[in-house]
Amino acid sequence: MAGSFALAVGEIMGDKIKSAPDRIVTAGMAARLATGGLAGAALAPHARRGLGAALGAAGAVVGAHLTFRLRMAALRRFGQTPSGLVEDALAGAAAGWVIDHARRTQPLHPA
């Protein structure tokens, strides 16, 4: 949990720096593939963790490209910081929904 929190804080802070690379550069996509796969596996039922990892990684790639295009359009219209703050709020709300949904549909069981 602490590692996820640190990654989220780093993403939020880095997103406000004008010289930050685009999220669709190779290094950024590799990180998104890895973290998306880990998140998908963690949220999937035990017997379907491989599928969860694949879907999480695929969702990360699709999401990165889609949000990049949306962010560029918002950035041109509203500027760097306002568009970043709105994007962060939407991402936080979406993450909260995913976690809440996973908890309700798959209660944690001791190993």
C-alpha cells in the first residue's frame, strides 16, 4: 500500500512539471504495463490472476493513449496545471471506484 501511495504522489507531482516526458514514451509505457499488470492481478480472483494481469496491462496501455490525447486537448484549452488537477481528480475517483468495487465483489480472505 505504501509503495502504491508513493507512486501515486510521484505521478501527481511529476505531472505538473512542464518538462516531464509524455506518458506514452517507452519508459512510461513500460512502467504502466508493469503497474497495470500488478494491479489487475491483485484485484482479480485467485484463479484468474493471469487474466487479471493481462487485462490490467492492456487497460493501462489503452488508458495511457486515450488520456494522453484528452490531456493534450485540455492542455491547449485550459493550460498545464488546471488540466492536470482535473485529470488527477478523475483518476483518483476512478481508482477509488475500482478498489471499492473489487472489495464489494471479492471480500478479502485470509491466505
